[in-house]
Amino acid sequence: METFINIAHTQDALIKGEYSCQDLVHYYLQQIEARPSLNAFLEVYKEETLTRAKALDQKLANGEPLGKLFGVVIGVKDVICQTGHRVSAASNILEGFESLFSATAIERLMAADAIVIGRLNCDEFAMGSTNENSAFGPTRNAYDEQKVPGGSSGASAVAVQAGLCMAALGSDTGGSVRQPASFCDVIGVKPSYGRISRHGLIAYASSFDQIGPLTKSVADAALLLEVMAGKDDFDSTALQNEVPLYSQQLAFEGKAKIAYVKEVMEHPGLDEEIKEKMMNYLEQLRSEGHEVQAVGFPYLEYLVPTYYILTTAEASSNLARYDGARYGYRSVEAKNMEEVYRASRTEGFGEEVKRRIMLGTFVLSAGYYDAYYSKAQKARRLILEATKAILQTFDFIVTPTTPTTAFDLGDSKYQDPIAMYLADIYTVQANLVGMPALSLPLFSHSNMMPFGLQLMADAGEEANLLAFAHHLMEK
């Protein structure tokens, strides 16, 4: 079977009878089995996917209407619930837990005739930028297995990169779809806050989290977003406005007004070659008639501190429910209720999750709430206002997705939490302000590793963002 190109190409071949949904599933099962060292899948739904593929083949044979995602084989990050399947957030604390319901995003994919082939590894509770924080071992970058794939949706990016599935779902709290997309040479999209329902997404930081697709083409990402987006009675933060037909609006008309932040391009942590290639690309866009202009952004150094104060505070609250008393892991050493809570959480959570819970509890504690959490909320408002001011004049803000290419597994520099947190410096802004952003695989470094360009647009402007991204990928 020829390798997957895109959803439209595959569906055309299915309809022409060149191969069947069962053939597709067998192909991807073989691909997964051939690359066990990547450690991308925590569980593969072999029999279930073959049964579903057979039913979809019969649906086609019967001449029944086909869903928009007919035959599309998708992997799902292990923080998104599906009825009757285990979900663990790559953590021991949810040992043996099986979901009683499906996330709204999953329900919509299934209703559109997609095939979910399995659940994908990630950083524990989506906390990390390398996929090394998983309780089930790190995922490896398919281009170089000694490199990290990024995080926290690292395995979702690798599954698409290595051809283990057609597309994958990740979650993005501060760059967790876009950063691994950059490291793994795929497309990653974080929609506007509320564009996709968070119902059934295991919460890290509720005012930041968004489900997003990882694909090999902008058209595929647009189609997945189109299917998953929309209002949802189970999520009061889901946007109520109608969902555009993103996949049918990919023609970009006219010239774009593009801003790049001069403080970003002058940041000492930015790799010199990434800077050079970014500036050359911006000059190329200018030569094509697009308006490209440097702008100032005075809050760059406040992005990461503001993000980590607020997200750890929300994590402290959200993760309080994992106590060993009701479901998941319970310490066998506990002799009373207090010990159940203390020992189960101590043994069940990994080091990075415990660090963030403790940070969040600290910034919410009496005497420190005003000094940290309250000030971070004010800083978030200033960041939002400054970002909106730029996007009142420009269509897009362009930055590198990441300051470096993928680094080595176990890199001593990134064992320092502060160094790791600073790796998110260009991606957290979109989550702080609730705006859509995506990473495009446009560049290759002299070290033979890829890196991406990030585009950000104003809230609700996914259609324009995807159209321009499609234009950049096709030109």
C-alpha cells in the first residue's frame, strides 16, 4: 500500500475500491508493530479497530452516506477520555482507571466515521516539554531516537511523523501541540480557547487547555477542527458561535499584514541559525508583497512566569481529586484515611507533577495569593491587551515555534526545571490570551533536525489563520 498523503487522497482511494478500511487498519497496525522503540502508543485497540473498519467497509458497500472523516485512522493522547477504554494521563495515579464516557471531541470524530486506533503516550498530566515525564517511559523522536519529540503531546507528533496513524489529537496548555509539532516536522494547531469542547479532557489548567490536531497537511487539520469544534452543553466555556467550514475556506486572498516581535528575534536564548532562517523567510514574504513589520512587545520576559504561576495554581486545584480514595492508585502501605491521601499521592504522582502541585499550592496560600496569583492575573490582562493591540493592525504575529531544535534525551541542561520552562517562551502567549496559533514545518537546521514557524491570529480567526498557513505550505 502506498504511504498516506492526506485525508482527501485516502478517502478517494477508499471510495474507488483501491483498498479498504480494513486494509488501512492492518497497514497502520503493522507500522506500529515495526517501531516499538518509539514508545508512542500506550495501548493499541487492535480488535476494536478491525471491527470498526469492517463496519465502515460495509457502510460504503451499502451506499450509505459517509462521514467527513470516513476511514481516517487517528491516535489519541492519553488525556482524552473514551468510553470503555483506559485513560491514565501517563500517570500511575490513574492505574486501572477506565472511562465511563467519551470526550465530546471523540464523540464527534466517531460520528464522522473516524477510526481511533489507540491512546498515545505523553508527559504525565500534560506537564512537560520533552515527553520524558511519562510514567511509562519517554517517547523518542522518529528522526533521531536519541532526541526528544517535545511535549507534552510528543507521542501524538511522533505517531504522525512516523506514519503510525493519519492524524492525532493532542492537548495544548502552553504549547504542547505546537512545540512537538516543531520538533517532529508536522503541523500542530491550537484553536481559540473554547473552540473545541474540553468535556472529557483531563484537566491540567482549565483556563488554558485546548484540544488540537496534529497532521501532515493544513487541509487535514482544518477538517479535523471543523468536525470537533462547536458548542457543547457539557462545557460552559465552549464557544457558542457557528463553526465555519474551515476545510472549504483554505484559499487565501490578497496580501497579509504580518508582525514579528523584535524582542523575540533578539532574545539570547534563540538559536542563531533559527533566527537567521526566520529573518530570511520574513524577507521573502515581504518580497512577495506581504506587509512585514517589526513590533515591540514589552512583556516577553513576563510570559513564562505569568504562565507558570497561573497554570500551577489551577493544577493544584484540578489534581486534588486524585486522592487514592475513589479510583486509581491506592498505596498498600496506608493504614488510615490520612495515609491513603498522603501515600497514594506521593507514590502515584511523578516528580514534575508534584513540583507543579506544590508551586500552585504555594502561590494560592494565605500571604502569597496577592503577591503571586493576583499579580499574575493582572499581568495576564496586560499581555492580552498588548497582543490585541498588535492584532488590531496586523493579521498575524509570526515567531519561531521554539528557540531550539529537539535536544537529546536526558540532556542535563533541560533537567533544570527553569531551563525547561523557558523552552516554552514563544508558545505560552497564545494560551495566556486564548488566541489560535499553529506551527508549520517549514525549516531544517544544519544539525539535520526540523523546526517550525508559529503563526498566531486574533481569537476566532481560525479560518484566516488556516488559509494563510495553507498558502505558506503550498507556495
